[in-house]
Amino acid sequence: MALFLLVRAASSFTHISSRSPTIRPSATTRYVTKEAVQRFRQQAGFGSSSTSSSLCTPPAVKDEHEIETTAAQVNHIDVVNGSSSSDSEEERYMPPWSLPTQRTPNSKAFARFRQHVNPLSRRFQMPTDLPNNWPHSDFTNVNLPLYLDIGCGKGGFLLELVGRRHNPSYIQEFGTDSYMNSTKNFIDTTDDWLPDKMNYLGLEIRPGVSQYAQNRVEKRGLGGLLSFVGCNANVDLDRLLSLYNEASSDDAKEGEGNEEGGNSSELKFVSIQFPDPHFKKSHQKRRVVSSALVTTLAKFMNQGGVVFLQSDIKEALEAMRDKFVEGDGLVYFDEHTDDNVDDKEEVEEQEYALANPLGIPTEREVSVLNND
């Protein structure tokens, strides 16, 4: 059974300082020379590289030949496994999301990925690589409210959501898959929660999965509205949202605001659906909803902004709820209750919603419903 919870931003956020994670070399650290990185970036389409540039997801691969070519180019990068090489100044650490996958669209394993990663491992504590002009590189109009999906997986939910809301004919144009067929009878109720015009951003920590999701965007004709970024949300979220706000503010100063006038690039809606529960007590520190994540969201959400939490594991949902409305998030978020229910006892008995308020289920939710 899937359980749902909505929380709303309750108050404005005062500045909270953040600290970048420290990365130390180890026996498993992967190094590449600056020359190799520069050669890789030019061949893979990133452009020029410098030691001070930010790091990011690779461009979408258009066809099988390009995948094979790019993967072959990676083999020419000199990777050094170990503590450090003789010339440490010539070494550069490369984030896992910048390494192209060697899977091909025709391979049986193209859409199969490992289910779990350790977000606390050194390679996932790196900042992701972003184009120099991000978010302009991914969104046509950065002066729109932002929908953020943390832990988006293969992107099926956002692809379905954006397709239904902004391109009703996309099914006829681009066909269907098994997930789309399983959701076609579900009614989209997102208009009750979301403004008419939005940008959509999905974050996924598993490198191959984020690349797979991004490759699906152009195939569905949703470029300019939807983007997927491979990153660790607890490392990169503040930077991503800051860049989005800064780009919108710069456009507003230049007179390129939205059609209604002004700047409305606020973080409007956040969904965290079926995150890895990390059952072991020693692994619970790996859960994506942390105190730092909650305060970062509060920093960028205005009063009334919504965070949607969903899980089929009650203990995992309760842990997320505690972070938002019981712990450090108590100052910034309130638990959303149904305004149509007047009986307080009924509200207390109905601890969690049993129906998805957005209407559109995720791949995981479809699987849970089919198993009930």
C-alpha cells in the first residue's frame, strides 16, 4: 500500500550557511589528468575545461552510434587507481555523472540499473558537472516556477506529468511504453496544485539512470520544459536552485521576465517519492531526506509551497515526516490537512492519505498497486 503526505512551507527562511564536503584521496579514488579531462570534454561535447569549472551531466546521446563512439573515447582517458600519482597538480577528480554509459539502446541491459548506491561514498560527494550557461541550457524560459522531483529514477513520472500538461498529443506523436499504458486510466489532478506554466527538474543519484532519463526528454519532445540532472541532492541542491534563481533574476533585470511581468521563478512544488528506505539502522544516515535537505528546500520555497512525500514503507515515510514537521523543519513547514474535513478526530485517525493527490502514479507506485 502506498502512503502519501503533504507539507507546506510555513514561514520565510533566514540565511543558513553551507559547507562543501571534503574529499580525500583513497585507494578507490579515480583520478584523471587535466589533459585527459580536456580531451574527453571536447570529444564528448562539454566544451573547454578549466580547473575551476563546475562539474555536470553529459549531453543527451542521440543515437546508438554516438553512444558507442563516446564510450570508446572514454577508454582513452588515463585513469589512475591508487593514492596519488607523481604529479598531483596534474590530476583531476571526475564526477561519476560525467562518465558516459557504455550501454547501447539495443542492448537488453540498456534500461536495467542497480537499485542502490551509497550516497556517502566519496565519488557521490562530488559536485556534479553543469554547463556554463545552466539553467539556460536546459530551459527555454527560466522565469517560470519550478517543479522539483528528488530521486526521479528513470523519469517516467515527470515525462508523463509534463507530457500530459504541456503536450497532450505526445502519445500520438511519440507512442507509448509499458508505464504509459499502465497510467492511461489515471486522472491527472495536478491542476489543483500546480500553476499552468512551469519548468520541471528531476534529480537522480545513479549515473546511468540519470543519463537514461535525460535521453528520453528529446525523444518525447519535451526539451526546454523538462530536464534531468545526475547529482547527489544533499550536495548539489543549494547550488542548482541558486543558479536557477540567479538566472531568472538576471533575465528580469534585462526585461526578459515572464509574460505576466516580474519574476516568478520560485520553487513551487517538490516531490520525494519512494526513496531508498535503507532499512539497516547503520544505513539510515544514507537516506535522502536529511536535516540539511529540509533547510535547503525551506531556503528557496515561499510560504505555501508544497512538499509531497510518498512511500510504501510506513517507517520510511514517518522518518521523512519527522524531518519536515518535527525536527529542524518544524520552523519552516506545516503538515497539510484536508480543508474539507472538520472533525479533528477523523484527521488524527487518517494519519496518511491513501489516494495520490496528484493523480499520476510513479513506476514504483504502479508496481505497489499491482501487488496489493
